[in-house]
Amino acid sequence: MAVVSTMSNHFKYMNMKKEIDFSADEFRMILMQDSFTFDKRTHATYLNVSGEEIPTGNGYTARGIALLSGEFTEDDVNDKGSMIWSYNPTWTASGGSIGPAGAAVIFDETSSDDTVVGVIDFDADYTATEGLSIQVMSGEVALA
């Protein structure tokens, strides 16, 4: 299998209602425990997933890392529009290990309910031991 990303149904709804503003809102990425399984129907808000977020400690802080420096793209070859964050969130273990993490969730911290955009399922579990890092490369939300 491979890395798989899935959008939440609530994100699609909030986007259609113009409650999500990619040009102004603050998006965050959080790491999820290895037991987490994303459900696009019920994992609508940060509150719905926070119980399975990696616990604060050893270089990880609840509510994750802000995604900065986004860029909009129009892809007429693959018929999609995208928001691509050039910032690669990185968590470095200090004082112990971070993980195991099996996925990352992106949510909109500026929306009225902290809407979950979706999940990136790593298809493997990762643990960063003392001095090592977990890094997620080039987050992208694509609407096709």
C-alpha cells in the first residue's frame, strides 16, 4: 500500500458554505496515534479527533504545528486546483520518543468549529527517538 489522503465530508460542506478561507485561515497539522483510523463521516472537527492525537511531551505539543506559506495552483492537465504548503512540519524528539504515529490530520483552526480538512495515512507507524524527527513533506489539499 501507499500513503493515502482522505478529505472529511464536513470539510467539503464547510468549503461549499464559504466557511473555509485558504487565503486567510490558519491550518494546523497534528500527529495521530498508531491506533487511529480516520472516518470521513464522523471525524468532522478537531474535537472529534483530539482524543487520538499523540500526547503532549518529548517535543510534541497538542494542536500540532501551523502550516505556513501556502501557494495556490491551477492544474489544467489533471483538472484540479490545489493549496500546497511549502512548509514541512517537523517534530524532533527531546527527552524521550514521539510516537508511534500512523497518520497526520490537517484542520482549520480559524473556522468556527476547527474543521478537519482530512488525513494523511502514512501506511506505516513512525517513532522518533531522542534527537530524531518526524517530518511530513509538502502538504497539499487538491480539489478535483
